[in-house]
Amino acid sequence: MPPESVRAAERGVKIDLVNAMLSATCRMAIPVFVLFMAGLLVDAYLVQTAFYAIIGAVVGFVVAGWLIYKQLKSYQKKSPATKEKTPEEKK
């Protein structure tokens, strides 16, 4: 059985992973849903059939992709494994 410090570290990693998954889910779902609903409201106001709702969903997907990209970039900055080695360290 591993020591308590190893188990605590594994729990910390699992919690970080769950937090990252929840954050990514919110970053994907909220922009798509909000912009789709805004498009539906515009369609209802202009008495059209789902044109602006589709535009809103597409813009929501673009915004969600941009937010996920920013999230991945921030995780790469935090991760020591992704830091580039200097020329002296490569030798």
C-alpha cells in the first residue's frame, strides 16, 4: 500500500482533473447555449425561422473553441513537463 503522501497527491491530481473537466464543459456549453437563445429571441422579434439562432450557435462554437484554446494555453504554462529546455540542458 502506498504511503499517505502518495495517496494525498493522487487525490489532488484527481480533483484538479475534475475541476479542469467541469471548467471546460462550462466554457463549451454556456456560450453556445446563450448565443443560441439570443438568436432565438432575435428570430422571434423579427418573425423569422431560426436564422439568427443558427448564427448564434455557430458564433457560440467559435467562442467556445477560443475559450478552450486559452484554457489549454494556461495549463501548458503551468505544467513543468511542457517547459522548453535551454540549449545547455539539452546536452
